[in-house]
Amino acid sequence: MKISIQHLTKIFPSRTKGGKAVHAVEDMNIEIPSGQLVGLLGPSGCGKSTTLFMLSGLESPSSGKIFFDDQDVTTLAAEKRGIGLVFQNYALYPHMTVEQNIRFPLDNMRIKKEEGNARALDAARLVQIEDLMARKPHELSGGQQQRVAIARALVKMPNVLLLDEPLSNLDARLRLQTREEIKRIQRTTGITTVFVTHDQEEAMSICDTMVVMKLGVVQQIGAPQDIYDDPNNLFVANFLGTPPINIFKGRIEGGKVYIGDEVITRTSFDDREVFVGIRPEGFIYDRAGVFTLNVDHIEVMGRDKSVVSTHESSTKPTVRCIIDSDVALPPDAEKLKFNIKPYKLFLFDAETEERLR
């Protein structure tokens, strides 16, 4: 099912007299193709969960429209939208078995018991918990509980699956396993899925499309790798990447880009103050390189070697660059020189923070 969001806005009135209203979502326009897994990504308070709740019908928009295919569902009751919703905290009934939890939505829909049992078993098989049907939630691991919640959402055969930070309560290894399961389930079912997360690694690993948000405003929409390689602005560049992008205060003078007194590249842009962004993997060790780093320490991490510079100044804050572990660096070096891969270097206007193109 295709989802169209047109000029969607949500404003929460102030809770105090004379206070300012909160614009949780501002003039959002998105089209989600049928069968895609789309991630709403951003820091806390950016409006991603509010957007999800408006899609589900749990929140009403202040203005704008939501369409499922050609049907306007903006004011349609949640139970009539054909959605499956998975919450961050699982929301399982502790006194019910796994089977009863999964079947619960069907009981509310007055589905016959025999059909309900069969559908519950099919949903359990899909998320690979069919051997746990007789257990209670307290007998399950966090990952197993999350699978029960997903199966309960899928048993209704929804047109749209909505996931609100479903992995945030799991440990690191379990998050990795469960996000792979979510991707597999989504591919198997072909259900249009909207996935809310603040974790950019999660979003980049499983989403077909990412929607990056800040303070209720969409900053960029695109395939995860495309956004990483071609960020629209400083916020997007900063938000994506582990380790994060290195940001320096710089300037353009006479067709040259300076960081401090060093010329690091040439450009056709007019003279101005800029922020220079360099991805950690964008450095190339070169004894005659244009960029000098004071070396604090070097970390070897499997196939990569990370050079960390903690030289603090207005132009060169703490810097981390990643190079291949096979690259031979001089021992006990206090300074190293690097060149920069052009496609890993970005220039942002210092005033607007928009990417220069």
C-alpha cells in the first residue's frame, strides 16, 4: 500500500499560560511507495514518533492530509486503517500466553477460534517463535518478546506496519539480530513499513529509504547510502556516520579552501566562511600531504586503524581519521600529514549551514 503525506503539520498548544505552542511536525510531504521499508530518523523531539502516531490514527493532525493509496485516512479511526503498530515497550499482556497475546487482536475482531489459532501460528512461524506459544511473557527474552509484539501486529494482516523504536530496549547483539529479522519479515510479507528510530546505524542497515528530521522539519529524504554520501546540510552530515564526520571552521579565499593556514583543496565557490566536513575514512596518509594532524593516539581495530588527534583549537577540534590497518605509519610520530579524498570532503556555508554545491 502506498502512503502519501501532504503538508502534514502537528502543533501542540502550550501547557502554560503565555507559553509557546510546540510545532512537533511542520509541513511534511512524503510519498512512500508500496512495499518499502522507510525509516523516520532523528534525535529525540524531532517529531518522528508524532508522525507515526498520526499515521496510525492515535494523533490527529493540525493540518494536512494522509492517504493510504487513494483513500483519505486523515480523520479515519485507528481501528479502521488496517495498520499494525509495534511499540517500544512491547505492551504484552503478562497474564496471557504467547499464543493468546498474538491472537488477541483477532478475538477483538470476532474471528472464529479455529481461524484465529491458525493465523496466530502462521504469524509465530513468520517471526520464528512457534515453539514458544505456551509461554508467558516473563519467560521470554527481550528479543523474543519483541517478536511476539511483531507477530501480534502481523496477525491482523495489516496493509501498513508501524514500528516505534522497537529495538531500543534490547542489548547491542540482540538489536543486530532483531533488526535483521525485521528486514527479513518485511521482505517476506511485502508490507509497507514505517520504522522510527534515533539510531542511524539501524536505519542505514535495514531501510530502503530514510527520512531525516530535525525539530519537526524534514531535512532530507533518500536511500541511506545516498544521504550519507551527499548530505544536504551540516545537521544531516553530522547525524550520519560512526565515527561522526569531522567538522572544521574554514574559509574560502581566492578559490582556495583553508583550515587555519593550510590550503586543503581548491574550489570555484565565492569567498566566504565555511564549515569543512571530512569523513573519518576520507583521509589518505601521505608524507607530503596538505593536512597536518597532531597525534594523540592510534587505535588498531581489525582491518582499520584509527588516528585520533585531540588538538583543540577553533579550527581543528578533536579529529578521528580511519585508514587501512596495513598502512605503515612512522612509530611514535607526534604529527602526521594526510591528503583528503575529494568525495569525502563537504563544504557548508557558515551562516546557513547548507551544503555548497
